Amino acid sequence: MAPSYELYDDEAWDRGEAVFEAMNEKIYNEDFYYEIARFVTKHQKSGSPMKFFPPRNGAFNFYYRIQYSDGHSAIIRFPLPGFFHMDEEKLCAETTIPVPFILHYGMADESPGGLGPFIIMEYIDNSGDIADVLNTPGRPLGEKPVLDPHIDEEKLEYVYRQMADIMLQLSKCDFSRIGSLGMRERSINDDDSDPELSFQRNQAIKSADDCRKKYIARQLFRKLAAEGRIAGDRSPFKLWWDDLRPANVLVDADHRIVGVIDWEFTYAAPVEFTYSPPWWLLLIMPEEWPEGLDDWVSKYEPQLETFIHAMETKEREFIEQGRLDEPQLAYAARKSWAFDGIFWRSLDERFFGKNSSGFMERLKLLPSGQVAAMEAFVERKMEEKRDCTLIDWYAQDAESKLPPGILSLGSTRASGTYTGPAPTTVGQFGERVEKFGMA
């Protein structure tokens, strides 16, 4: 049976598109381009503006590029209105990873045209990104890239070695606490660790039974975390770049990395995140693989072997002393849309034993308070499903409308102490690989 994955909220997505489309007249207004160019030039230290490039969109941002007389370019980037709210949070790390130089940043009240929070940075000349290098030739424009099944192994290893180098450098950045960089303190057991099911109002569930199954899975996963069975709760924590993927790594014509971009989702995370093999080896996420998770696994494993070989080339002496943790643990913890398919396929039986009586049997493993709170949560989600409404999260009183997160229901904060060995380097990618979902 193919595992199910979460759906986006179409109502929220349509609202986001409507908000962005309403701003198109300003965003694509040529007179407004001059205002943008003048604003960026105030923070560009050399050269005169010579060429202005129309705005380009990414998944969550759009940007303008201005080219100067000295040959350099700068860009100013804004979050897509209606889709993403940008925090004043950026990465500063002592590595040799090539990142754009930040010229200036600010909030909406300072931005040209009041477009929103912004960041101005140097533009990095490039010939594309690693996703372009690895993509299947002839794949239609607009479709998500998929690893070329006939790619030259030497070319693939060359790219993988460079990506491994980035991962190794990030793993050297230690933190004494877990959570966001420079923001409020957070715990691995924070109650908003699964915002998608708790706060997505539409299309988060298919039925009351589907809601119960998802509720039980998340409470069981929290139980594992609280008992220290899936991640350590002691430092050092490692710098984790949640958006590490080939599309955010720029290359030159010879496929050499020249820049790494989009660092918003960077934080201090458990070492298990760092030591898990990357999901992006096939370029497409497992929950988006058209043929399902089982087929994704069969295609992923050969590429994992290639990546391990590339990692060994980079840091062979560390490889010999460690192990490579299973990717599904960290992936399920980070990706709420993929959580249910991975939990019931790969994690439930591994941690809680065989179960032939259905998911409701797992209620026996939960505290009585969590069991008692489940039906009220199901009733709330079914009501949201029927009403099909949205909350304006940009409104001043939005926080007062926030319902309780699923992990805060029916229990006090659990505490668990992890007593296993603390790894010291990402070199603990090991020779013995437990394959995705095969343990």
C-alpha cells in the first residue's frame, strides 16, 4: 500500500497568489524600477548603474538585479507577499563556503515601495546551479528536475564531492543550544514542531479516522524524542542548513561551485540531522516522487553509494570510525508533509514492534491525557475541514487566534535524557549503511 503524504492548503495557496497578483502592477512597473535602482545604488560602493533586469521569482522570494559599470551586479530580494514572512535572521559562519556579500537589509518601512522586508547582496556570476548540471536532459521547462539516470559517474562524483565539502564545513560549526540563530530559544520538543497538521485549516485531513491516525503518529514520535531514542539532547549541536539542495548551489561552466544561496532556514540542530544522508541525491523529494516511496527508495540507494564514496574521498580518516544514520528519522522530523508516510512505513514497527490490529492499537502506548485529548482535536480539525476558512496571519490579532499545537494536548512536557555517545564530526558517515526503510 502506497503511503499517503500531506496536501497543501489550496485555499491558502490561492489567497497567496491573489495577494501577489494584486502587487504585479507595481512590481513590474518600469517607473518603479528606477526607484529600486536608486535605492540599491545607495548601498553599492562602486560603479554606476548600467542595466536593470526585470524581477525574477523563486519559490518564496522575488528579486531585482542591477548591473554596474565596474562589471559587478547587486540584487535586492523580497519575500513573496502572501506566501512567506521573512524573519530578520541570516547566517554568519566562519567557513570557506562562497556566499553572497550582504550590502544592506531592512524591514518593510525602509523598503522601496513598501514591498516588505528586504536584503541587498552582491550578485554571483554563474552558469546555473547543480540541479541544472544533474537534471535529465530534455526535461520540460517548469517540471521539477530529476537526476539523469544515465549521468556520467565521474561527473556525478565530482559534484557530490563538492556538496560533501559544504556539509563537512557546516558540521564544524558547534552550538551549545538547539534552535534558531539569534532568535528565541527552542527545544527539540517544542509544541509547534508539527505546525502543518495543527495549524493548516484545509486539506490537512481526509476523515476523522485519518486525523486520529496522524494524531497518534505524532504523539508516538514525540514520545521517541522525549526518551532520547531518535536524537541526542546534549551539545554540541550542529549548524544545519534546512534548504541545502542542488538548486541553491551555483556553479560555473566547469561545474565548480561559485556560490551558495538561500540561508534563511538555518539553525542549530541535533547531530543526527548532520549525519543523515541527504534527501536530494535524486533532486526530487520522496513525497513528490510520482511512483511512490518504495520506488524512490530503489532509485535512491545506488546514488547513496556514490555519495558515500564521494564523502570517503573527502574525509576518509573519519569514515573509518563511525556510522551513517538512517535518513528517514531526520527527514520525518523536518518534513511534516512527508511525516505520515515515513512514520508508518519505516519507524512504527522499528521502534514499537509488530502490530496487526491497526493504528488505534497504538493508543495504549500514549499517556491517558493524550488519549483523552484526541477526540476534541479530531472534532476541531473536522470542523475546520467543513468550514474551509482561513485566518489572516498578517493581522495584528492573529496570534490570539492561534489554536493549541498538537503536541501540547493532554500532556506536560516530557523529559528524556540521551546517554548514547556524542559524535564529533560528520566524518562519522560510516562504511556500514542502513538503507532507507530497510532496517
